[in-house]
Amino acid sequence: MSSDYPLALPERGTKVAGVLLCLCAFAAADLAGAEIVDARQQLATIGVDVSVERLIQYAAEGDAATVELLLSAGVSAASADPTRRVTPLHNAAAHGHVRLMQRFLDLGADVDALDWAGSSALAYAAYHGRLAAVDLLLSHKARVDAVPVQGPTVLIAAIQGGSLPIVERLLGAGSDPRLADASGQLPVEAAKTAGRTDIATRLGTAISSKVRP
């Protein structure tokens, strides 16, 4: 078949560049494989098995070195316990380990991942009074008004934890002070049950502003 246009053949430099790219890709794969093997060997030396359960455990403990080894060994930051559905982010948030939280989020952890009861990392941080962890999750657009299958909403978790500053943060982020949990309990009721008249008063003010025409 004839053509009025000659076939465009790649220049020699293009071929060489393609070969170099392939070699670099193979070298990167080899390096990554070596890092995984090395991390697994180090974990074996200290008696830590490579599993999501261990990543969740050491996230709770704030052991950044072991967490990094587990991540390097191939455990995903977005993984969850197969039974309780708790993630490394949940446990890091509960204990206020903000640097580990940021690490997990940078590696693709779902900020709104839910455990078996439907609770998010934000609910964990709110319940345990971890203001810096709450701020970090809110900066990543964590949902403030999810209603779990059982257990408290994020706002009610903050009330039960007794933290007025976290209640303020959540209201400022758009949390609805009229939203009940799965059992029908309202935030104001939770505050009164906890004996927190200051929080109940703040919620009353927030509710008034919601219903004001």
C-alpha cells in the first residue's frame, strides 16, 4: 500500500530514552521490593507480625517507628480490622496522635471510614477529648452529622466526653444541634444526662439560631 506520507520513525534518542525509562521502572520496583523485605525482616526481629491488627495497635500506642515499618512492609493505611472495622485512623484519633493521623490521611486513609457501629474517627476524637485531632479531621472535611447504627453522633460523643471546646468546633463546622442519635437521644438531653449545664445552654443557643426566621 502506497502513501503520500512517509512513515514517521522514532529518532534514536527517543529509543534510548524509552529504554532508560524502562530500566528506571525496573530499578524502582526492585528497590520497593527490597524495602518490603527489609521492613518485614525488622518486624520479625522484634516479634511483630505483618497485619492490619498490628498497625491499628501501634497507631493507638503512637509508636511511629513500628507504624512506618508496617506501612513499608505493605500494610495499607486505609485497611480496617476485618471484624470491628476499626482503622488505624480511628485509633490514632482516639489517642490524639496527630502526626500519625496526618500520615495515614496522606497515604489515602478514608477520613469518614466507619467502624462496626457506624462511628467515624471524628467521633472517636470527639469522645476522647482530642481537640487537635478534631481540628485535623475537620480540616480534611470529615462529616459532622453522620448518624451511626448504634452509639452517639459526633456531637453527642463530644458531649459525653465533656469537651465544650470540641462542641464549639463541631457547631462551627455545621453540626446540627437538633440531630438525634440512633436511639432518639437529642444532644441537649445528652448534655443534661451528663450534668453539663454549660453545654446544654450552648446547645440551646445554637438551636435558637437554627429556628430563628
